[in-house]
Amino acid sequence: MKPETKAIIEETVREILGKSDMSETTEYQIRKQASDKLGLDLSQPECKAFVRHVVNSFLEEQEDKSKREEEEEEVEEEGNGNGEYDDEGNLIVCKLSDKRRVTIQDFRGKTLISIREYYRKDGKELPSSKGISLTEDQWSIFKTHVPDIEKAVQKMESRI
């Protein structure tokens, strides 16, 4: 099969696939529609194999795209990608519970990662003194020791 013919078939098959309900459409139906649209006989073994290859490539691409979108949604949910801010204008990274949250704040020109409890006063949620704020350097050190903390927690839990 000529490269030009392959390119035209692939373009047509992909166009049909893009407009099709993949839960109900078969490879045969795609091949038949492409055959009718192009006026070519795509029932020959070489053509069938090529259309099958195009369909499979398309489906793999769609699956990869779907997985990437799901992963991006998970990251947004975990990392609060919606850009929610607290009453003081600090970015809320995540809520650990109804009263506890992780925020990023600017304090006197320094970026701080805060893990603290909040309370309600006059309809506003305000940070309490219960918690900790870490500079970027402290946060980096903390992150490197997370595996050690996890091991220590597991060891302690196994004693219980």
C-alpha cells in the first residue's frame, strides 16, 4: 500500500473514530465507513490490518489521555488546584480535618508552610496558636525525613 494511501486512510479512520461512540462501535463498522467515504475496498487483509493498527493506536492514545486527565484531577484534588484561599488570603493546600489545614503564606517577605488548627470567630476562620509554620528550608529538611518518620510510625504501631 502506498504511503499516500495509508495517510489518507489513517486520517479518515481517525476522523470517524473521533465522532464515534467507542462503547458501541466495532472495528468492522469503522472500516466500512472509511471504505464508503474513500471509495476504497478496505476488506483486503493488508487494509484490515492497517485499519486495526490505526484503531488500536487511537484507543491507546485515548486511554493514555484519560489516565493523564485522571491523574491531573487527583493532583488537583490532593493539592487543591482550585486555588482556594482562607480568610487571611493564604493558599489552602489541603484540609486535614474540619479544623486543621495546610496553607502557604507570605509572612514578612518569607514563604511559610503552615500546618495549624483554625477556629471560628465572628463568622471568620482564624488560625490558632496550635500548629507550626516552616520556612522553605525547614520544609525541605522535613520532606527528606518523611520516610524515617513513616518507618518510626510503623515500628511504633507494630508494638501496639
